[in-house]
Amino acid sequence: MNLNELLPNGGIEALAGQLGIPADQARRGAEALLPSVLGGMGDNAAGVESHVNDLGGARLADNVVGSEPTQVDQGNQLLGGIFGSKDVSRQVAGHAAQSSGLSPALLQQMLPILAMLVAGHLAGRSGGQQGGLGGLLGSVLSGLGAAGGGGGVLGGATGGGSPAGGLGGILGSILGGRR
């Protein structure tokens, strides 16, 4: 997974600074959480696109990497649209902890900030493209599927192989339970 395509310049550093952790820990956490965040966004692309636009679109990422304090409540609102409940967010953090070696509590703090970075960056990249954010999400998820070798994020959730980030069937059980 290429974080440079999914996060704005300075995103990992901003994430690390917000949480008071080294950049390598922020990178490991982001790599472990991103498959679930992207999968959740793709699962409800139209609703997420509207939600992202309502929360400020590309300005979500700017809020994290900029000099002003991050409005984490916007990230929490975004997570509600991505995962549907705090329980799912906790499960995602717990499973990401297993693959990253970071604490679930730290990953729970990271989730809303990471969601803002990803959604804002992708919203900015999708501006003017046919299909908008939903189309770009489809391309990103397809790319992750090809990189994962066995069906990618969503394919792995249904037994198609190992997804990027190693969350396997976890994503399917988490996201499948809310449909």
C-alpha cells in the first residue's frame, strides 16, 4: 500500500505530532487501519461522499496538516458514516493492534484523524473527475485488491485471500454485520 497516494504530504508527520508518537508508529498504525477505513468508505461510497462534502471535503485533510488545532469531532462524525457505530471502530482498532503491535487505545485515537486525512485527500484528488469520490474509491480499492494478490481488502473479507494490511476476514465480519 502506498501511503503517499492515500494521504496528503505531511500526513504521517501530522498524525504523529497530534498523537505525540514517532512517525514510524504513525505509519504502522495508518497501514494497519487504512484497509478498514477504505473498505468502509467504499462500502457506502455515495453516503460517505455526501458526508465528506458536508464536513468540508478537502479541507478535512487541511485541518489535520495545517497549523490550527484539528477538529477531531469531524473525524468522529466521519467514522460514524464509515463504520456506523463506535463498536465497529473499537473492533477495527483492536484488530489493527494485532497486526501493528500498537495499542488499541492509540489506534482508536488515530482513527478519526486518519479518516479525515484520507477522506480529505481523496476528496481533493477527486475534484472534477467523473464519478467523484466514489469513483476514486473504486479505483483505490481495485488497486489494493491487485496489490493484495487475493482479492484485496474486500475479497479477503469473503475468503478471497489476504488483503493489504492483513485484516483478512475481520473486515467482512465487521462490515458484513451492519448491512
